[in-house]
Amino acid sequence: HSHHHHRQRRHHDSQLRLMATEYNIYFERYTNFPVRAQLLYSDGTPVDLTGARVVWVAANAGGGVVITKDSDAGSLTIVAPATGGYIEFEITASESLLLPYGAEAKSGEQECKFKLASGDVFIGWSGDIRCDDTLIDASILP
């Protein structure tokens, strides 16, 4: 049957390029921020995350890592079925306080990396991370 022919297209290492993805995360301090993302190859095929380890890290403006989400530790979820390439994690309200905040702040950096069962390591995306000032602005207090 011809409908199986696409399965023959194997991803060799040279083709294992991800969509060049820049994904910036901006959210309000003191709030939870859920992230759901799909990891894709440059041709649009989902990355098969069966047996993979996915790690997301966020660093402050000085480059120090302040938040880590790791599928091996259970803080990041590979959504079933793993062949769909979807991951989920949540930045918590308390974790938001570790991040740069405010319009004048230099953003931190965050990136999602994954290691396939084959041992190959790739960056899923990278970008800035920053929180907006909370709506409770100290300057309006008496």
C-alpha cells in the first residue's frame, strides 16, 4: 500500500534540523504560566520523543540558571503519544519571582533541549524570558 511510503523517509543526522524557532516567554509575576509546545523537524514532522529526555532551563539576566524542568525528574511531561512531539510544563508563581521583571529589565534566556533515544541532542527552541510587573504596583500604595 502506498500510504505507508512516508514511513520510509528516515531522518538521518544530517537532516535532523529543527525549525529555527525563537520562542519568547513574557508573563505576569505571581502567576502560573503553562507551556505546551510541539517539537518539529524543519520539514514539519513531529519529533518522536519515545525514550527521549527533554530539559527546559531559564536563566536570569546574569546567565545563572534559576529554573529547570526535566522530563526525567517529572517536572516536564512528554504528552502521550510521544510520537506527536508534544511537551508540557508549568512555570509556577513562586518560580516567576526568580526571573527578571519590569519593562526596563534585561531579559533572561531560556531554552528547551532534548536528547533522543539515539543519544543525539538538539535545541528545540530558545528565546528571552521576562515577567511583567505585577498589577499590584507598590507605587500606588499610600
